[in-house]
Amino acid sequence: MNKKLKTFLKQCKRILTIATKPGKDEYFSYSKIIAIGVLALGLFGFIFYLIFSYLGV
């Protein structure tokens, strides 16, 4: 059990030393992708609303 914990902590330390903080460009790209996804879901919901309100369901 103790050996597994030490191995896990070593792996965590290795990952944290390799990982880098995302830059401003990455944040902007993520924000664009998320905004497009939110708009697409809203558009699909609105289209379904229009279809079902037209059908009277």
C-alpha cells in the first residue's frame, strides 16, 4: 500500500512539472469554442420550440 502511494505521488509530481499554464491565445480559443457550442444548443432548442409550437404538441 505504501509503495503504491509513493508511486502515485511521483507520477503526480511528474505531471505537475510537465504541465504548463495555458496562454491568453488558448483561453481565447476555448472561449470561442464554448460560445459557439452554447449558441448552437440555443439555436437547436429554439428550432425545436418553433416546430413543436407549430405542430401544437
